[in-house]
Amino acid sequence: MAWTGAILECGPGQLQCLCVPQGDFSHELHAYGLQSWNVLFAVNGSNHDEVQAIVYAVACAANAWNPNGPIPVPIAGAAQSDYVYAYFDHGNPGWAQCFYVGKGRGTRWMQHIDEAHKTPATQRTAKAQRIWHWVANNGLTNQRPAAMRAAASGTLVRKLYHFHGPYSAAQAFYVEYFLITHCLGTHSIANDTNGNADQGNCTAIARPKHLDQAIPKHVAVWDHTVCAFKLDPQTPSLEHTWRPASITMLAEPYAAALDVCLQGIVVPNAMAGQGRLPDHLMPRPNMQVTGASDCTLWYSPLQHPHYRLELRFGATQFLTTINLRSSGTGRNHDRAFIAYLHGCVIANAVVGNAVTDAAPLANLYGGSRYVKDPDTGRPYFKPFALNAEGPRAVWFDIANPHNPASGATNWIVGHNFHLSLVQAIELIVHAFN
């Protein structure tokens, strides 16, 4: 038998926990007179005791959560206990300053300091940069990592919760997930992921912080998420449609602002019926969930319909890569798009510090390998990735589309560029015509 545990919001500051057979979850919601919106967290698994232990741990974190208040003071744990920890800007341990949440055992909570110390400045992640900023401000840059760790304990980084017993790893896992997704907000901190909804035999959902009950589409997306979870907690639609759908809702204001910035350069490309989201839940006509689980924003050039521009959002940051895709759906459009790229000659163009290399695209890439997935029905080209390789794709700031990003690509003279998202799209339109 499978069991579902949940934390329900019955009123302001009033939480109700339950752990019932999976098939009884809908009945229990109805019995309490609650709707999908009242579900803050739900977990499903085959072990009743494990599900119950997870719900208890997450409920403790939910009850202790106060965005403007102090963080909890944990009860000291054994050396090998599982725990949840957090990092804080300026060494000030309050939720408003929290920029990273993690889980682990042993010395895991301190390992990020060592990683920031070992990583060259130009390669540090957002998390490592903030850790190193604290190190520098406290005059510790010339100290050994052991001294940095000693100074950081209780200021820069603190343990929040300890867990013991047979389900301690799962409890820490889901408290981390709940804090990141529901309490702090995935895009508000420097975590590389939003935690993880799946652990062992369990899977979970948590209502994302940014969903707003006053916005009908936000409520509808969460209702679809909860309903899908109730019917089948293992359904692929959670991962491929409903979790990324909430990210499109979060990004909608930035997409609206970008549409304004791009007026006169490109036009929004309507995506009704061309993705995973039902048309009535698309935040904007050119925003969709496409591919496996990609939150995307689409544009078309004003004058030459050889391709569409696909902006693909990051899952945890307001960043986007740029792809060129075929101008429509179906194999005829795909063939025309591939033929266009193979015959494309880059036009002379200058935007910012970037000057195009006016030459056949095939010559600049040494063959046709720059067209990715030509036989899958979704061929694409990454214009701002050296050799068109995915891992080398540059991420542009969609929240601040005039902020420049640096990278390299084959069709710019000297390869290197320093362009904002708006400049990058303008350069594409001028060069690929």
C-alpha cells in the first residue's frame, strides 16, 4: 500500500498534518473543507512510518518559519546525524540574509568554504562568490581553510535542524526541499537546484513561494499539480509539465518587460497548441513548456521567417540560453530550417563590441555538426556557444536584459563577445537574414 502525507494550511498560522492511504487523500481534503491551494506540502511513499516521519519533520520547519524572524536554534546532534544547514550574507544568521540551504552529514556544511577557497575567482559560482565576499570582508583571505571554517561557524553558516533514526536522511532531504521551494523561493537564493522532489521510494510536491493566490493562473497551475499528484504521484506530468509551469509563472513579469525591450527587433511568436501547457494557462502567448521540461519564450524575426528564437530559462536563476529553431512544426519546416542553416552566409553586422565574420556558416563551423538533433523532429542551433556545443552556451540575464554576458562563438570576429540579451538577439537578426 502507498501512503500520502501532507501539511495543510487551514487558516493563518494553522497547519494540519495527515498521513493516509493514497486513495484517501482527496477524501481527507474534502473532509477538512479544503482546496488544492491549502496543500503546502505532500509526500507519497510505500512506508507509512517513513512518510509520517517526513511530514513531522517538514511540519516542524513550517511551524518555525518566520521570514522576518530568527532562524531556529537546533538541538545538538550526534556526529553522524543528518542535518539541514544554511549560509547567510554578511554572517548575519536571519532568514532575510539566507542565500543557500543544504543537507548533509559530518562536515558537509563546511565543505562549501573549502570549495570557494580552491576555486579560481573567475570560476566561482554565485554561492562561492558570496562565501568569498564574507571571507574577504572578515580579513580571512590569507588564512588557512581551517581558520575560515572556525570563523564561519554560527555566523556565515549554521546548522538548522538535526534528525536521528532510520528516516533521518529522508527527513533532512525533504526539509531542505521545503525550505528552498516553499519558504525561501528557488530563484531568490544561490542553490543550483530547487532541492529534489524524489528520494528513495518517496516523491513530493511543495507549493512554490512565488505562486500568488490572487492570480487565477497561479491557482490553476497549483490545482493541476495537486490533482496530478493525487491521481498518480509518479506521473511524468509533474516533472515535465507542472513543476516547470510554475517557473513560467514566476518569469512572466520579466518576459513582459523583455517584449517591450525587443520591440522593433523581433515579434513574439504565438505558441498556442505547441507545448505542454494548455493554452488557457500560458502566462503569455509566446511562453510555453516545451521539450522534456523546458520553460521557453519564443520570438520571430520581423522580416525573414527562416527560424524562430527560443529562449530557454534556467530552473533556479533568471538566466536564459538562446536557440534557433524551425519556423513552425512538422518535418517540412524542419527540413527547410536545416537547409537554411547549411546554406546560410553570415551578413555583416556590428552590435556592441561584436563584429560578425561574414562567411558561410558551414565554413565557420567546419561542417554541418552545428545543427543539433537534425533527425529528431526538433533540430536546433546554439548561436552563442563555441562550436554550437551545449555545455559552452552562454547564459544571459533575462531579469536585467541589458546586463552584458561574456562568451565565445564561431561567427564573431575573434570569437569573443560581451553582449546583453537584447544586443545578442539584435545581432542574430542582423547576421542571420
